[in-house]
Amino acid sequence: MKKLGWVLMIAFALVLSACSSESSGDASGTGDDPDKPTIAMTVINQEALFFTEMVKGAEEMADELGVNLHVYNANNKQVDQYNAIENFISEGADALIINAIDAGSLLPVVEKAESEGIPVISVDSVIQHDSVDVQIGVDNSEESIKLGEYFNEYANENFSDGAKLGVVGALNAFVQVNRQDSFLETVESNGINVVDIVDSENVQEKALTASEDLLISNSDMDAVFVTGEPAFIGAVSAVRTQNMQDKVKLFGWDLSPQVVQGIDEGFVEAVIQQHPDQYGAESVSAAINIINGEEVESLIDVPATIVTKDNVDEFRSLFE
């Protein structure tokens, strides 16, 4: 019956996706064995390479451990993500892995999972609640502070009159807002002038438009900080369309083929690179350990790396 329930839920989600143009998410799974645990995972989106790598790592670990894994792509819609988690709980998932769009909005459903005895693993984004058993990821605030310190040193050496900085953020993504706040606090303490902040909504096409608007409105800007992969890809494209490769330097989060090319061309200066495949693998491993009654660290840190022209070769294989 548990197997049938899961199959019906996934089939129903796919029917809704096919029948409604407003459907924002989709679910996928590795195939159910009723005698094995079922782990349910939801991610912010699967447009960005970061999240596809996270899912890939989770799927590979699920295959290695021989467990059922269902993945729901929320497509940046927090209501859909909330509803998907409720469905996973009602269908009897053995553990939940949550990559939250808005961590605060999920507190009621996280509490519900706890009341049902379902372990919760929060990955990347931080859900601050006692119901969360494990937090996996990087300290976004601390890493942005490190990048801010790198930026301050770069600015002191290269912008003698003080740097004019723009930001391409994603105000609908809690993690990216956290990165933005920590970075700006660090650079503003060094006297950096923040001229404008635009919102990419964590969507690549919107990031391109927002970045172009930022560059056109601030043609004397020295640098741009971007908070995540879609924003960074959009910013790289905008620098090219506005022919500003020799005028502006980009700093921010998450490599992609476009960003690596920007490093090679010299206008992308420094990028914080996480290891999302490890996030996915660690989250599945932690879920199974909890299900099996084993002790698991409440915080599993997967360190990030600041990538520049000096060490970018170490990361090219990610995009081959």
C-alpha cells in the first residue's frame, strides 16, 4: 500500500503538470522498492547547475545505498514547495530533505514532520528550528564575509578613488539575501559605495535584463556582486552586451561555464564555489543514518572555495 501511495502521488503530480500551465513543480524518483526506506527531497529549482548537481549527488548516493528517492522541483514557488512537503508527509516518507526557498515559511510543515516522526534534513538553506535534525551546507554568511574581505583588498589595490559597486541579487531566495547582506556589511565598512541593487528573482533571463539595467544606469560602476548562479550568468551576459569587459569586475557565488569563461577573459575576478553534489550525497547518507537509529552530527559543513584565475583549472572538469 505504501508503494501504491507513492506511485499515485507522483502520477497525480505529473498529470497536474501536464494539464495546467500554472503548475510550477515536478517530481521524480528512482523507482520504489516497498521493502526499502523512501526519502523525499525538494529543491528550489533545477534550472541552475547548483541544484541539478545537488540532485545528482543525492541520486547517486540513493543508488549506492539502495533506497527510494523522490525529488520535487519547486521552480522557485514557495507555496508549491510547502504543499509538496505536506504531500510527502501524508504519503509516509521516511525522511525529508529540504532545500528551502523561504525557510521561515516552512516552519509549520517542518513541525508537522516532527510530529509524525519524520526526520528533516535541511540542505544549503538554513531552517532554524528544533525540528530540523541535520543542517548540511556552507555558512553562507561567513563565506560572503570572506569574499567581502577579498573584495576590500582588491578595491584598495585597484580603485584608488574608492569603488562604486552594484548588486544583482535574488530577493525571493533567503540564502541569497543572507549572502548579500553579509557581503555588503563587509565592504561598506571599508567605505565602498553601493550605487544600486537589482533583483534577478533567481531566474537567468530576468537576471540578464536586471543586470543590463544596472550597467546602463551606472556606466561608471567599477564592480558588481552577484548572489547566485542565475544572477551570475545574467551578469556575465550583460557585461558582454554592454561591452563593459574592460570597465567592470564581477564577484559573487557559483561557477558555471559562462562564469569560467568570464574568468578566462579577465572581467570575472572571484567566485565562491560550493560543492552541491556533496550536499546531495551527504543529505541522503544522513537521512538513512537517522532512519537506522545512528547518531548524526547536527551540522555537516561542506567547505566552499574562492575561485580566481589562479585556481580555476581545478574546477573546469565540472563543466565538461
